[in-house]
Amino acid sequence: MTEVTIDHDVEALMRDGVALRADVYRPESAVDTLPVLLQRMPYDKSLFVELGRMYARAGYVAVMQDVRGQFRSDGVWEPFIHEGADGYDTIEWAATLPGSDGRVGAIGTSYQAASAWQAAVLKPPSLKGMACAVTPADYYDQWVFPSGAFSLSFNTTWLLRNIASSAARRLPAGDVIAEGMTAAYESIAESWYRYLPLREFPPLLPDDGRIAPYFFDWINKHPTRDDYWKQLSLRGRHSQVDVPVLNVEGWYDVFLAGGVENFQSMMATGGTDTAKQQSQLIIGPWGHNAWSEELGEVEFGPSAAKAFPTMVIDWFDKLFKDAHTSRADQAAGDPAVSYFSMGDCTWRSSAAWPPPNTAIVPYLLHSGGHANSAEGDGCLVPELPFAGAPDVFVYDPSNPVPSVGGQGCCYAPQSPIGPYDQRSIEQRSDVLVYTSGVLTTPLEIAGPVTVDLYAASACTDTDFTAKLVDVQPDGRVINLCDGIVRARYRNSLEAGQPLIPGKIEHYTIDLGPTAYVFGSGHRFGLEISSSNFPMYDRNPNTGDDFGQSSRLRTTLQTIHHDPANPSALNLPVQ
């Protein structure tokens, strides 16, 4: 086995004089200069020793750096804000390290991948490629406020378990503060998810501006997609990225839609022909940083397991060592898109996403003559047979629909993630269920799933949720993808618009992409409700400013499905 040397806490000075520190890994026997793989992280570089060794043994100089304000690096931590300039400066510094051949590949998952993207849009000359997994394109509606709702379980657990607690440990008596955060994290389901108002969320110490001031800024100052979020977004900036990018995602990852958007935008608008032609997308049946063959209550088989570090090495070996110049030069087994089709548990390839032969087919909601049925006897039909009576349910935010799995992050059981049986959810009177007939032949879908919902509410603001499920012959109901829309942001994420109570509005609910084969004897189903908690915060139905009030109000929701209001589930059929 190749021996590896490690230089610890190597300093890199940023343009404003702040020192960031990295561990640098080199294969001891290297006689030639080598490309650099750079990973910048807020999670303590000392935890990534084996990863650094792995990359060095594969023939790279591996650089693992603590980002600004975390662990061994100086400065003050602010999510996203400094990653562009710091990443640029670090890439150019890494290119000059002893043993480097001047080519740098930026790598990472989640926030680490976000830091790579922020640097890439600034075009550092030494950056020659990226491998990024489970990371969004827009931090407003794919990280903090999806479709205007607050991503509660993800953001609170991420901060309490990792980011805010590590920042706290740098302070005098910080260990005590961090221990309190750990205790809050461990009891969050019982003690804190329901805490109101969010502007006073105690575990993150709202009165101590040293801990997580950005969290309270998100709530109090930036609940809409304003300039704060726009300047950080990758959306519209992929044309500034000149290098090819490997994008890796999971069907049950919180950032799935964003990872797919990154790939699509690179293919369409990447800054060079190489960036467009060589960028790739891999989507597996994974959660967030979970690359195994089993997730939640579903076993996907041995072929599902693919470790991201192995994908990174394969990608950069082709990029740096095989010198591909175009998609046509790549091997037939190296397609633009490789995705795992759930249901039949098979890897498929495509020249684009969604696959070029995708047809969006609407299945219309119909009540079957019964409304507000806890048994879920509504149906999904290709054509609306007649004008059925609308369905109604009561949404009580003090008793929200619990999240059972889903596209989440990051730490079960505190945070819901993955495929689970939804039968207990469908028994609730505040969940409307619409189901197809029994399939006589398999139905394959691959691509974006949306719902057109025509609904009225008795209040001035509320939420509507949707979930696509597989109803299996043995009775299990497995969730595939889900989405939410905050009513006040139905027309724009930049400015809220109150509802007129009782007025029918058209909502588009984006459930994100998926790939699935519904087998013979299965049915596909759609759940409609107004909460998915704690995946998302509860809309209090009051119309109050977000996060400022503790008031809750029960409201009546009406789902319309008639020729004038054709509510439908839109499936990407192959």
C-alpha cells in the first residue's frame, strides 16, 4: 500500500489577511507532480484523514481545509458568504503547493460542494473540474425556504448537531454552550420542533449574536427570496463555470432538485463546450451522504451501493489522466446521466435529464362521490368523468401530519428521511388520498413530478402539501417524492400575497424528480394535505409575518376537481 505523508495546518492567507488552515496529503513515492483534489469543509478536517489518504494513494495531492471561522481556521463563520472569495484564493494557493502540477479539482458533498460551486462561478484559473454531491442550486428555495415554507427539521438539526455547536466551542465557556445544543438536538422531536415563535428559538441562543445570528436573520430579515439570497444563488450563473462537473444526487436527498438543476444548467449554459459536454449526473436511491443499498424500509440491492469517494477518483482519473475532450470521446459506458430506477432496482443511462422520451401525463383527481374520507377512496383518472363534488378537510396546525420519511437531511431519527410505509398517515382525516386503478402492466416514470391543485382556504395564508406513493399489492404504501407550497408565495417567492378566504386558487406543487417502475398489481397514489411536520414548519393559518407569532388557527381546506378546476398529478411517463 502506498505510504502517505501529511502536513498539518498548512496556512493559506486569504485576500483580506485571514488565515485558513489545511491538511495536505501526498503519496510518499510520487516522483512527478500531481493534480490537486481540494475539499473545503465546516466539519473539522481532522475527521477526514482516511479520505485524504485515499485520494493521495490514488495519485493526487489531497487538500482538506477548514473553512473560515470553523475549527483550525481563523475568521468568523457566516454560511455561504465567504466561500466564493475564500475558495478562489485557496484554489490558486493549492495550485502552487509542492508536488502540485497546477491543476485543481474541487470536491465535496453538501456544504462542501456548495463552497466549491461558489468559487467556480468566480473562474479561478487553476480550477479544472469539480465533483459535487447532494448540494443545491439556490439556497432560498432548496435549502432554507422550499417554496416559501421553512425547512424546519433540516436547518435546526444541522445547526445544533454541527455548525452552530462547533462555532460555539471556539468561545470562552463554549463547551458548555455546545453541550446544551447537543442536548437540545437529542430532544428536539419532543421539546423543540413545536416551539413558537421561531424568532425566539431558544436552543440557538437568539440573544447571543456570536452563535447563529444568520439563523435569526433568515427568519426576521430574509423570509422572502430577496437580494440576500439572489446574490448567493447559482441560478443564472452556471454560464460562469468553465469546467466540467460531476453531479451526484440521491432520490431521498433534501437537495435532489438542486443537484439536478445544477447538471441541467451546466449542459445548457456551461461556460465552455468542455463544461457542457463532459458534465455528468448520477442519481441513486440514496439519502444525504448515504450511498448504501438500503434506505428507510426499502432494500434496493447490491448494485445500489456506490461510494462517492470512489466516484470522485473515477471521475478525476478520466478528467485528468485520460484527457477526454468531448462526450463523443468517452466510453459507451460513461453516459451523461446514470440513474437508478426504483421499483425494478435497475441502473439506466440517458443522454439528458429527464430522458428524451419522457411524456408528461396528467392524471386527474376525482372524489368518487365521497369527500373527506379517511379511507382514501378518491381516484386518479386519465380523463375527468364528470364534475365531482369538491373534497374538504380541516387543517389544525396544533395537530400536523407527521413526516414519515421523505426527501430530508440528515440524521435519523431526529430528522425524517427515506422511504417508509405511509399507511398510518393515510388513515388521518386531514389527508386526502387519490389512487389509480390496479396496473395490469408496469408503468415506468422518470423525470419531474408536479401537481396542479385548485384549492380554496378559509384563511389568508396556509400550506398545501402533496406526496406521490406506490401502493403495493401487500398493502404497503411507500413514499417516492413530496412537495409543499406556501399559499402566500403561490405567485412569487419575492413577495407574499394574502389569500382571499374562499377563493379558488391554482397552485403548482413541485414534488421534484424521481425514477420508478410501478409493477403489475401496484397502484400509484397521491396524498394531499396541508402539513408535513417537522420536515416543514407548520403554517399557523393566521397570515402573521413568518416566525413572529405563537398564534395557531384551524381552517377548512377545499380541493376542487371539475372541468373548470382540473386538479391533476402530472407524471413523467417513459
